[in-house]
Amino acid sequence: MVRCVYLTNGASLSGFTLTGGGTYDHVGALPPGAKSGGGVFCEAASATVSNCVLTGNRGLDCGGAYGGTLNNCNLFNCIVYFNTATRQGPNYYLNSPSDTLDYCCTTPLPTSGSGNITAPPFFVDQAGGNLRLRAGPCINGGNNAFVAGSTYLDGRPRIVGGTVDIGAYESQTGVSGAFIGWLQQYSLPTDGSADFADTDADGMNNWQEWVCGTDPKNRLSALRLLSAAPAGSNVTVSWQSVAGVSYFLERSANLAAPFTLLATNILGQAGTTSYTDTNATAPGPCFYRVGVKCP
């Protein structure tokens, strides 16, 4: 994550997230006297920014304060949203007729450039810092001509579905952006190599650990059936669980036969969760299995 960038004439920036940046004289990466562009300040319009997310930046009133996130730049395939400025242009301030935004997600709609959209981006978890896309028009909304490189920040393919996404991340087929962010949270590779690896050798791969809310680096943290204790015609089934995770329980009288749903939406408790089956078939046998619904 980059907070504040100053681009000289002809320089370029690609594939970054810039958030939470503020501009002051003589502070950060900005030169003395630069007072505009909360995230990016370009010395000349020939500087370019592509495939980036610029959000949560602010232009502060220190003599200029134009453009909450950028000033005097050319932008391509970028999300420029939810920024602020004390004077003018909360998301961007274009200082010259040659400045342009193309295939960007921002507001208001730029008067120059093409392919721009004003609908807000649908981030996985903006408050939590996961700026990957979960839905919306930014997916497949960019222009492939402005793509630099075959992969993006996570190390996965940059173009999926034929057209690049607007922003720094690419929505992946069959892979949740929330899952990729979870891998990053645990300092696991985000390039796909760790998706189905069993990092802690507990019998559950990392994707399964994510679904179950368990710790991929702690082999004692896993979804495990602990016991099925009969008491008369009832059976109390217990399993290792995580607080707040919703479980389902299934039962079968024969391992060769399909399991049937016994209960669903069982809210997990910290450590262990139990459920009493009051309709167990006496004298049995009864076989149980517990699971978590895939997102």
C-alpha cells in the first residue's frame, strides 16, 4: 500500500492502492510547495497512473488543496472514489486541458476521456482495507490497452473474462476476493499456490480453513467431530467449533446410504458446540457428520 506519491514529467505508476494520504508542504514524498492531490501529485500531464485504486485520501488546505486524490495527471483503468478536498475536486482536479481520465470509476463524470463510470465500486471490505472487487460495473470495465504486465498485486492473472477490471485487483473466476484477503491476513501466498495447501498439516486445506473460520497456521484449530454420546433414545453430538460460524448436522443409519439433513443454522460456540438429536433411531446404528456451508 502506498500513501503519497509525486510523479515527475513522464513518470508512471501502475497496479497500486493508495489510501489515507494527506498533503502538506515539505511532508512525505511531495516536494516543497506541493499542495494538491491527496494521493498523487503529477508534475506534468505526461505522467500517468494506471490500474490503481485511490480512495480515502484527502487534499488539505495548505494554500492549494485541490484534488482529494490526484492533480495534473492522466489516469487509466483506475478507481478514484471516496476522497475529500477542502477546496475543490474531492476525487480529482485536472489542471490542464491535456489531463484526462479514461476507463475510470470516479465522480463526477470527467468532461474529458472515455469509458468512465460514476457508479461506486463494490469493494470486499473497504473499512478493513480489502479493496478487491466483489461485484459491480468495475469488473470487466477497463481497457486492455492500458494493462502493464500479466499479473496483478496478488500474483494472479491480470485479465480474467476477456477484459481487465478497473482498479488494482482482478476478480478471479471461482475465487473470492474475501478469501484472497484472508490469505494475505495470515501472510500466506496470494498467487494461488496456497489455496489448497494444508499449511498446518491438520487435514484441512487453506480454502477449507477459511470457510470454517479456523486458523490455517494452527493444527489444533480445525473442524472435527469430537463425540456422539447416547443417552436413552437421544444422542448428543459435539464438535470443535468457532464462535459465530453457522453449522449443519447430518445423520445416516448406513454409511453406504446418503446422509440426510438433521439440523441447520446451528450457531457455533467458542471451542465446542453440541447438538442433541432427539429423533435418533434406536437401537441404531447412527452415523453423524458436521459441516459448514460454502460461501
